[in-house]
Amino acid sequence: MAFFAVSAQAQSPVDPNREKAIDSLALEKVKDLGKYIAIIGNKDTPFSEANRVMDRAEELFAPGSEMGVSSLASEEIKYYKVREYFQRLMALNYDKVNIEWYDVQYISDLERQPDGRYVGVVTIYQKFEGTTADKMNYKDTTKKDITIYVEKKKTQIAGRTIEFWDVILGDIRVSETSV
């Protein structure tokens, strides 16, 4: 598994000792999202639980982020706002849905943006299987690129302001869909 690294040059405000922690946090958030998607898409998940998980999943994303959806039946890739994606996933017309993420890997170094944030990309593979009661099956594997933002945030602890780096997920783009 390849990891991205924040440049340790003098102008970089990220402490090189924090790079591994940032990498781990990014991977953790991507893996959490994969678990949340599996729960939301699972037809056995109670509606109230799916909504609670959608709220948690939505917190991982930057405002306005979109998620791509593809199908073997069409070359078109459709993009939906995060909440709409989750709602559509929950409403899929299958009796059983199984979604699994694997081979999570970084494909780019973090690059500093003019606003002080860093941006990178994590690639994942998603295996989707949907089955209906009359044994209609659909399966595909999708390669997706997830934009990762790393930004400095502040919080108050015991009256002191503490700065920390946080990872926020951005758009999820489909780069290929196969059987």
C-alpha cells in the first residue's frame, strides 16, 4: 500500500512527525465511509439505523461534495450530492445488496493549495452486487478516486485553543467500471 506524504520543506506548516498520523486518519475515514455505505445499502438495515449512519457518513465530507454512480448498462456517470447518493442507495430496487470496498490506496502526494489546505487522492475499488427475489443479479466493480482535504482546525480544551490537522473527504469520481 502506497502512502502520500506531506512535503517536509521549510515552508510546509505540517510537522513531518504528523505525516503518518494524517495518513492514518485519511485511511481511517475512507474505510469508515466504506463501512457506512455497506450498512446504508444493506436491505436488512432498519430505516432509522440507515438514517443515523447517513448522518455520520455525511459528516466525513466537505460541503457540496458529490459521489459518482456508474453502471455496466451505460457509459454515463451520474453525480449526486452526498445525501442524495445515500438516499438513492437505500432505495435501490434489489432485495439484497452487498457492497464491499477493497484495495484502498493513495495515488497522489498532498499538494498545498492557495487557501492553506492540502489536497490528495485516495483510490478504492468497490464491488457491488444486487439480487432480486426472482434471481435477477447485477454485479460490477468500480474504481473510484476520492479527493482528500487536509486542513488545520482549532478547538477549545479547558480554555486553551488547540490547533490540529483534520481530514475531510471531497468528491468521489468514478474512473472505471467493469464486470
